Amino acid sequence: MVQAGFLLAALVSVSHGSYVDPAVLDQCSGYDLEDATWQGTSFKANLILRPEGCAVFGPDISTLSLEVVYETETRIHLKIADPHNARYEVPESVLVRPSSSGDIVPDNASIQFNYTASPFSFSISRTSTEEVLFTTANHPLIYESQYLRVKTSLPQDPSIYGLGEHTNPFQLPLNTTLTLWSRDAYSVPNGTNLYGNHPVYFEHRTTGTHGVFLLNSNGMDIKLNKTESGEPTLEYNVIGGVLDSYFLAGSESSPVEVAKQYAEVVGLPAEVPYWSFGLHQCRFGYQNFVDVANVITNYSAAEIPLETMWTDIDYMDGRKIFTVDPNYFPLDRMRQIVQYLHDHGQKYILMTDPAVALQEGYEPYDRGTEMDVWLKMPNGSAVIALVWPGVTVYPDWFHPDIQEYWSQEFEQFYNPGQGLDIDGAWIDMNEPSNFCVLPCEDPYQQAQEQALPPPRTSLPPDHNAPIFGNSTSASKRELAKRDDLLDPPYAINNAAGELSSKTAWTNATSANGLSQYNTHNLYGTLMSNVTRNAMLNRRPGLRTLVITRSTFAGAGNYVGKWLGDNVSTWYHYRISIAGMLGMASVYQVPMVGSDICGYAGNTTETLCARWAMLGGFYPFMRNHNSDTSISQEFYLWPTVAEAARKVLDMRYRLMDYIYTAFHTASLDGTPVLQPLWFQYPADKATYSIDLQFFYGDSILVSPVTDENSTSVNIYLPNDTFYDFTSLTPIKGAGQQVTLTDIGFTDIPVFIKGGRVLPLRVQSTMTTVELRKEDFEFVVAPRADGTAAGRLYVDDGVSIKQNATTEVAMSFANSKLEVSGSFGYNSGVNVVRVRVLGVEAKPGSVYVNNREVKGDDYDEANKVLDVPVGLPLNQDFSVSFS
Ligand SMILES: *[C@@H]1O[C@H](CO)[C@@H](O)[C@H](O)[C@H]1NC(C)=O
Ligand SMILES: *[C@@H]1O[C@H](CO)[C@@H](O)[C@H](O)[C@H]1NC(C)=O
Ligand SMILES: *[C@@H]1O[C@H](CO)[C@@H](O)[C@H](O)[C@H]1NC(C)=O
Ligand SMILES: *[C@@H]1O[C@H](CO)[C@@H](O)[C@H](O)[C@H]1NC(C)=O
Ligand SMILES: *[C@@H]1O[C@H](CO)[C@@H](O)[C@H](O)[C@H]1NC(C)=O
Ligand SMILES: *[C@@H]1O[C@H](CO)[C@@H](O)[C@H](O)[C@H]1NC(C)=O
Ligand SMILES: *[C@@H]1O[C@H](CO)[C@@H](O)[C@H](O)[C@H]1NC(C)=O
Ligand SMILES: *[C@@H]1O[C@H](CO)[C@@H](O)[C@H](O)[C@H]1NC(C)=O
Ligand SMILES: *[C@@H]1O[C@H](CO)[C@@H](O)[C@H](O)[C@H]1NC(C)=O
Ligand SMILES: *[C@@H]1O[C@H](CO)[C@@H](O)[C@H](O)[C@H]1NC(C)=O
């Protein structure tokens, strides 16, 4: 089928991944642009293959259609498709295309499209500066059935971020191939394709930040490299679909704008319940219900606030979803645990995998078979895989009845009356993962060889064992015919080898006719959506928390994400920050964190202590580890327990601050975590920093990053900061600073000058109690003496709020003005205002222009403490002179 092209000699197959000399591809002849027409905001043309062609991975498509639309002042949509044969495109049901504003005058837009007709190339440039942001000049377009290639030049030393999920530094090195193909990437190995797929990048320059999103779910390699003449380039090598790109102008002043513009395309992040910001505890390897209950008891005894207990697949009977093991995790005792948690203001979450055990008589399998909702092979039989319970089938998330099936299973098993009343859902293995080794001819035999499901290694507990208080411890069919869905001519650099290796067959099809070849990268996101709907169905009107492993662009609309099965090493501790910044600052998946103290391998006391503190500033804070690792609950070592208590005290006092940031993100896409360059876009020294970050837009977190070290070199931008604990002002000089004597229970945290923080006055053991605590406002002025902040309060759980409280705080000329709308009655007070960096004790202090007594001035730390004592239901002011 593959025509022998003149370039095939240059193609070398390496172990996995195809290598073609880039210089040779640049000699392909490309296309000529013809029949160009402009109509309003839209430009259309045909692209005609030039005579020589390219035929590097199959025949070239001879005629293409180009359409460019100025959708908004800041967004250009460029699509190149085959006008004669419909090709696969990411379905609208998965990603609703953004609407155009329609009234743009292209010349006035922030970015411009331009082209050269022969050979065809195009560019996108910034209108105000005329800088070229993206250009395919000298790098011809290649468009073949199973190979698409677009390549742009980049400036020298480009600052590029995104294109995950991967383990690269946040600022991408210019010598890397990023492969997008969802993979169960145990131990999150360096330089390989991982669980999720987010083909978007932001490029930052001192002149502005722009973004480029390729809406394509096929496997791809994105190569960052230099040409022989030293010109940096970014090259997409995609094995299907269409070229469907969104160019985002961002802005010249604030990188936050490009993030907001990306949210306009893929959607805004879902709001999560207030409680989900509490501490989560999980592990693979809890042997039985007594273990689970003891962990809950021990957290409480150690006075470490445990908000949510989790249980991994251990609870299942033979590792089958929607079952409990009657001997180890009997339903009545598990229900007792859930009841206990709920009685104590705590929550419970269980793991649900997608794969369903292929066992007749197992009701979830029988019901799914009856409804015919499994992913199918081309011959109509269900795809057979090997996952935890042994031989399994996979739900087809595109099947018209899949929601009904999944919601019904959730309702039944997670039923508050007879089942396990979970508060959130955890979905794993949804790349989808498959243990069957290719060619996987006999999954039953492999199940035996791999001992699946694994036998229990401990004896069951006494069913009546006492717990709690008693323990010390598209026209897709043609495509399927035409294309090689199993072994395409261009092999992406999939670390698992062949495309179907360790996952579903890529020639498997969904009820809508789409093949896994095209939709593989969507599987986790589809499951996320269906699972979220099933959870919302159980508790109508209430928000939920769903945490997934595999994601695609837009997943943040439905779910949060953990960074997968990492290892208990300092390296994984450090790269968790870059991984998290990718999700939260670029991909719009803000509810993110990595497994604290590490999943695989054994942690150490000091690693776990440092990681507990770093994890206190993950949006999603969960301790989780593997069944073969030593236990690592925070209470097990005195240092770790102390570190956890200290950081949870900070985290809980800051909870309404981060909750407010999430609310803002859900309205406009402002990232809830920010790299330093988002806040200091002109300061080049910040561009590569990924071991420090902002939690929200005001809290600078700078953890110690090396083993056994009690010091860290950090960068402090030219700005005013305040130590979060002592509140002392610290002047940043735009230089590296060495912080020393940072004990294993401390983490350097600074407040950025120019902000007003709403803090709860003290932390508590649960978020239910936290919501009854009063507030204080901490004013942290910048050098010019001004500061501003916001507070958003609602009931914490409802999707539609009847009443909310929204407060703006602004400080200037020694006066704080607090004003807002106070629809939600939180029943708490603002007890005090603390103003930082006050040089001398003021003569007089006023609340609402009335002089107050009882204020206090801390000369050592320059903190003015003003008693307020007003209910959070009114405007007020605090001033001093
Ligand atoms: C999520 O499910 C809803 C309801 O079935 C559907 O309308 C929507 O298209 C789905 N979105 C995705 C991403 O699958
Ligand atoms: C568009 O490209 C042509 C060359 O192809 C160039 O002459 C022209 O100046 C460009 N226009 C803009 C606005 O960049
Ligand atoms: C670029 O990557 C290749 C392959 O991984 C490696 O051999 C080479 O040393 C790298 N070069 C630089 C400058 O990092
Ligand atoms: C991963 O790569 C980083 C940076 O190249 C290196 O420092 C680290 O040692 C590697 N880690 C592992 C586990 O290979
Ligand atoms: C990067 O580009 C150089 C120079 O063109 C080439 O020799 C090298 O093979 C390229 N690396 C990759 C991974 O494509
Ligand atoms: C503790 O165990 C005793 C004896 O088994 C039982 O009577 C008591 O109810 C248990 N206490 C709690 C709090 O479960
Ligand atoms: C799909 O892949 C399976 C596994 O290799 C193979 O047995 C089957 O023939 C393939 N079917 C088609 C239509 O390609
Ligand atoms: C972790 O510790 C356990 C118990 O000491 C040991 O059996 C296991 O081999 C260790 N794992 C690793 C990866 O070192
Ligand atoms: C850290 O200290 C421990 C205990 O003294 C030691 O075993 C380990 O080798 C040290 N690690 C490094 C990187 O120095
Ligand atoms: C620091 O910022 C101040 C105020 O913006 C400015 O006057 C000063 O020149 C800056 N210093 C450095 C070293 O950039």
C-alpha cells in the first residue's frame, strides 16, 4: 500500500519510533496555494501538491483545503483538511468547538495570518510588534494518509512550555521529542510518553506570550530541535486526523491572558467541593478493613487533619470493580467505616478502573454484555484485555448507552442505602492499560502466567474485629480499510513499542465507528466525563471530585488528575513541580498533584517530610503509595508528622484563598498555580525556574530540593516579599539567595507584596470545622504601598449557588477598603486585619473611620495588628496615620 517514494531510503526504523533526516524532509516539494478568497473574517484556499511530491510515509494527498478564520480579536483558527475524503477529527461531543465572535476586522486583530503561495507556507505574527510567532517557511507541509508534518521556526533560546504529559523541565529543552500516546507509564520514566495528551504550548518572549493548540487526538511526536544551521524548530509529526490549529495571541503584558484564551477553546475548569482541598490519604496494599480503619484512627490520634480516606483496588473481590471482598473488606464493615467518616465530617473515595472482568455470572459484566456496551474488534467481538482481575473487556465510552450502564453500576454499588456512599471517584488504568503482551494470542494463559488476579498474601481479619477507638495503630470505515491501524508507516516514539502494546488494539472500534487508532488518546477523558456524570447523578446538584490518570485537552472541565505512578525519589519530588505547572498553568487541569512521598519504592523520613510540605501546596494533596512499599502515612515518623501538621496548618488557613482562586479559574481560566514568569514576565531569570512556584497568584513556594540539605538557592525577583510565618518583609533583589537552616519540618513560603490575603484565623481537623472559623485579612503591600485581594465564599458543595459572598480588598495610602456583596451568610467574623511592612507604630488607627484601641504593633517584624470583630456581611475600612 505504501508507495515507494524517493525519500524512503532516508527512513530508518529505530527500536520504536521512525527517524527521518530532517534536512531530507525539508526538501519535499510541498504544495501551492490556489483559489484564495477572503470573506469577512475567513480566508479559504486550495493547496495543490507540487509535482515532485514527497511520499515519505505513503502517498501524498493531492488536494487539500485550507481555511483560516479570525474567530476573536486574539484567536485565529487554521484548518487543513482533505476536501475529497473525510478524515477523522476529534468529535464535537468530546471538544465543543469555540464560537467565533463574528465581528472581527482581521487587520485590527492582535495576530495576523499571512502566507506565501508557492511553495505554500504560512505565518502568524503579532500585529503590534510585527514579530513572527509561527512560520512554516522553508519547512514544507507534508500531508499523507497516516503522516502529517508541520514545522515552524522558533527564535533563538525560545521559552516554550507545555506539550505534555512528560517529565521534561517546565521550560522545554531544545533537544527533545514529545510523544503523545496515552500509556500506563509505571514509575513515570524520563523522556517517555506518559498518561495524558495536551498538544498545546505557550511561548513566552519579553514582547509577549502566545499559544498554539493542535486539536488532534492521534498519536504524534513533537520534536524540538535545531536545524543544521542552528535555527531552533518545532515539528509536529502526526499519524492521522487533520491539522486543526488554534493560534492564541496572548498579550504583551501578562502571560495569564494566553491561559485564559486557551480556556476559551478547551473549556473552563470544573469547580470542586471545598472539602477536596483537605488532606487525602491512600495506599495500594491496605490488607483489610481493619487497616483502613486504623489509618483513620491514627491520623486523628496524631492530630493530623485527615479529610478523605481512600482505598485502592485491594477492597475488590478478585480485583473486580463494583465488588468488595467478603472476607477482607466485607460490605457491612466497610459501610461502618464510611458512616464513621461521614459522622466525623470526613470523606471516602474508592478506585474504579474501566476494565470489566470477563466472567459470566459477574453482574456488571452480564449487564454490560446485555447492553452490548463493550469496545469491539473489527469482527464485532469484544476487545479482550488483561487487567487486574484477569481477562477483561473495556467499556466503549462512545456507546450511546454507556452513560446509562455506568450510572446504573455506580448507583447500585455506591448506593448510600445498601452500598458504599463515596464522596468522590478515582479512575485509573484508563489509557486504557492492558497487561497482555503482544501479540496477546491467549490472554487466559497470560492471566495464569501473570497470576491475575494476584492471590491475597495475608489471612483475612476477624469479620467482627473491633475498629475505631480500639486500635493503636469520521467516515471512519473507509479509513479502517485504507489505513494500517496496527502498524502505520510512521512509528511514533511510543515507549511501549507498537501502538497496541499494553493497551487496547488500535483497530478496535466504538459504536460510533471510530477506531482506537484515532481515539485512544481520548479514552481517559471520555471515562472521566461518564464517571463524573454518574457521580452527579448519585447526588444531584452537588459538585464531586473525580481524579483520573489519563487526560486529553479539556479534561479539566470534568476532573482532576494525579501525576501517576511516580517513585519515592528526590528526582520525582522535584519534577512534580514542573508536571503540576504543566497541568495547572498551561493545560487547564488545575486540580492536580503527584503522589506525596512517592508511589513506588520506599520513601525515607526526610524525603517524606519535605514532600509532605511541598504537597501542602499541591492543589490536590494526596499521600499514596504502592503495595510493595513500606507504609508512609504521615504519622509514622515524628518529623513527618510535625512537617505535615505545620504545612496543613498553613494550607487550611489559606483554604479560602485557594478556593477563591479556583472559583476565578472556573470563570475565566486564570491559572491557580503560576510559574514565576507569569508574575515577572520581563525578568528573563524567571523563565527556566521550575523548583519554585506561586500557589495562587500571591504565595511563593520555594522548597528545599536536595536530599539531606537544609539549605536551598532560590531566586527572589526584584519585589517585596513577606515571610508567611513571621510576616517579616524581605526585599527581593532580582538575584539568587541562599536560604540556610531550613529544618526538615520547614518550608520557605513568601507572600508576594501587593496582595491582601483572606486567611482563616486557625486551622482545624476537618473542613467542616474550618468553615466555622473566623477570618483575618493580611495586607502585604508592594514597594509603592498598595495591595489588593479577593475573597469568594459559597456553600462549598452546590453546583448552582443560591447566594454567594464576593469581597474585594484594596489597600492604598495606609487605608484598607473592604467592599463586596454578602449574599452567602457564612456566620463568621473578620476578627482582625494585619498590615505588614509598617515602618513605625502609627499614632492612630481607625476602623470605619472611628479610632480603635487594642491595636498592636510588632516592631521586630513590622506588623500592625488591628482588631476588627465585624461579621463578614458588610463593607468596612481600616486606616492608620
Ligand atoms: C459528556 O457527557 C455528556 C452527556 O452524555 C455529553 O453531552 C458530552 O458530549 C460528553 N463530553 C465528553 C467530553 O465526552
Ligand atoms: C505577507 O507576506 C508577504 C510575502 O509573502 C510579505 O511581502 C508581506 O509583507 C507580508 N505581510 C505581512 C502583513 O506580514
Ligand atoms: C540531545 O539528545 C540526544 C539523544 O537523546 C543526546 O545524545 C544528546 O547528547 C543531546 N544533546 C544535548 C545538547 O543535550
Ligand atoms: C532523568 O533526567 C534527569 C535530567 O536529565 C536526570 O537528572 C535524572 O537523573 C534522570 N532520572 C532518572 C531516574 O533517570
Ligand atoms: C536534530 O537536528 C539535527 C540537525 O538537523 C539532526 O542531525 C538530528 O538528527 C535531529 N534530531 C532529531 C531527534 O530529529
Ligand atoms: C471497642 O471494642 C469493644 C469490644 O470489642 C466494643 O465493645 C466497643 O464498642 C468498641 N468501641 C468502638 C468505639 O468501636
Ligand atoms: C485487528 O487486529 C487483530 C489483532 O492483530 C487482528 O487479529 C485482526 O485481523 C485485525 N483486524 C483488522 C480488520 O485489521
Ligand atoms: C522496601 O522495603 C521493603 C521492606 O523493607 C522491602 O521488602 C522492599 O524490597 C523495599 N523496596 C525497595 C524498592 O527497596
Ligand atoms: C543522606 O543521609 C543519609 C543518612 O545519613 C545517607 O545514607 C545518604 O547517603 C545521604 N544522601 C546523600 C545524597 O548525601
Ligand atoms: C527594581 O525595581 C525598582 C522598582 O520597579 C526599580 O526602580 C529598580 O531599578 C529595580 N532594580 C533592579 C535591579 O532591577
